[in-house]
Amino acid sequence: MLEQKRIIITGAGSGIGRATSKLAAGYGAHVVCVDLTDGVEETVTEITQAGGTAIAVQADVSDETSVISFVEKCVSEFGGIDGIYANAGVSGGGKSVTELTVEDWHRTLGVNTIGVFLAVKHTVPHFVKQGGGAIVCTASVAALRANAGGVDYSASKAGVVSIVQTTAYQTYGSGVRINAICPGLIETGMTKPTFDLAREKGKEEKIGQINPTKRFGEPSEIGEMACFLLSDRASYVNGQAVPVDGGLSASHPWVFPRK
Ligand SMILES: NC(=O)c1ccc[n+]([C@@H]2O[C@H](COP(=O)([O-])OP(=O)(O)OC[C@H]3O[C@@H](n4cnc5c(N)ncnc54)[C@H](O)[C@@H]3O)[C@@H](O)[C@H]2O)c1
């Protein structure tokens, strides 16, 4: 599906980013795995041991110089760039609206929204020049409705959806496609505290029960959508925010059925 595609994936040291990197390499992509942490080295080791092609870059997606440098790294190592999955993100910690500080907002928006903006800004010129390229961003169901994160996190992800919609039109006719994925509850590093708490209380079986698929999601279930959107198979999908949430965002508030 991604044979010979040169793709950058951020947040590749854990969770959704790691799962997507492994899937993309398995589908034939050459992957630049980017993360703030050295978890990215482990991701690359797993890929190369499985016979795939990947390199690791430790970098901060909210820092413009670092973004320019990992985009250049993709070009110098693999001879060009065909796609980017701007996936790195932080939860913001889930403080209430009255507890949040301006610094908290800067931190959350800096990674989740400005990080995505920088990924778009510094890859679009490459894609326009070569007549095409695919951008995928991780938003969240928190971008769509309340109750999936704090106001800083939710606003930062609504911003990602807006970047996607607006960029789709600003790259009109260029061959660039840009889409967002809105994951529901996925077990990753970010949601570990939620899962740990539920398990500690013996309530693990309750996790994910409010969506009609009746379970939480796996990182690879987001990764499959990311690989599809990065591939030419998604050639007519553009400017969309696609929920991958077991059906969670499809409903109005509802009453949990009693047995
Ligand atoms: N897990 C969920 O339920 C869920 C739901 C909706 C959206 N998301 C989104 O999915 C994306 C991936 O998160 P995850 O769930 O895999 O969590 P995760 O914590 O397992 O992975 C996130 C990765 O991003 C990296 N990162 C954070 N800040 C960075 C920065 N400034 N520069 C580079 N890398 C940075 C982290 O080091 C980490 O490896 C995030 O954007 C998150 O908001 C997750």
C-alpha cells in the first residue's frame, strides 16, 4: 500500500505513532520516525529487525528549526518526501477551565496545534513542487464534542481540524491531500493513567463500554486508517476529519442499556 513512499511520522516513540510506523514500514514505506524521547530508537530497531526501512530522529515538533531539519533529513536520507503523519501530541493534563494557566495553554497548543502547523508549513512546498503528497494529522474526538479532554486539549484538536480544512483549500489543485483522524479512546502512553486507575479499581471491563463497538481501541486501528490516508488508495479523500472511535461520536447522549 505504501511501497517506496517516503514518510515522516511524529510521536513515533510510543502508542499510535509507533504502531503506525511499524505498519507503514510493513506496507513498504521508508519511514523517518520522530519523537521527543528515545523511545523512537526502539521503534526503529523493531522495524529494521522485521526487515523494514526506518531512521530515528529525536526532535521537538513545536520547534520550527527542528521541524525544518527532520523534513530535510527525510529528503537527504530517502531522496524526497511523499507524506507526513503529524501525530505527536500531549494531553494537557485534563485540568478544569478555572485551573488552567496561560502557560498550560501555550504548552498544549504549542505541541498539538503549532506542531501540526509547522509540519504542514514545511512539507507543503515539497509536495507542491512534486505535484502531490499526503498529510495526515491526529486530531481527536475531543475536537468534535465535549467530554474527551480539557478545554485546552479540545481546542488544540479543533484547531487541527481547522488547519486540515483550510489547508485543503489553500493547496487547491496542487495534488496535496490533507486529512485528520479523530481517535476515540485508545490504549497508549497518553491514556495509561486512565487504564491504570480503572484496573486498580477492578473496573477494566467498563472501559470503552459507551461506544457501540463496546470496547476501547488499539493503536494499530488508528495506524491502519493513517496508512490508508497516506496512500494513493485514498486519492479522493481530502480535507476531512475522520473519526475512528468505535462509533462513539455518532450518537446524541443516550441511556446505557440495562440488562
Ligand atoms: N490515546 C488516545 O485515546 C487518543 C485519543 C485521541 C487522540 N489522541 C492523539 O493521538 C496522538 C498520539 O498519542 P498517543 O495516544 O499515541 O500517546 P503517546 O503518549 O503514547 O504518544 C505520543 C508521543 O508523542 C511524543 N511527543 C509529545 N510531545 C512531543 C514533541 N513536542 N515533539 C515530539 N514528540 C512529542 C511523546 O514523546 C510520545 O511518544 C496525540 O496527538 C494524541 O493527542 C490519542
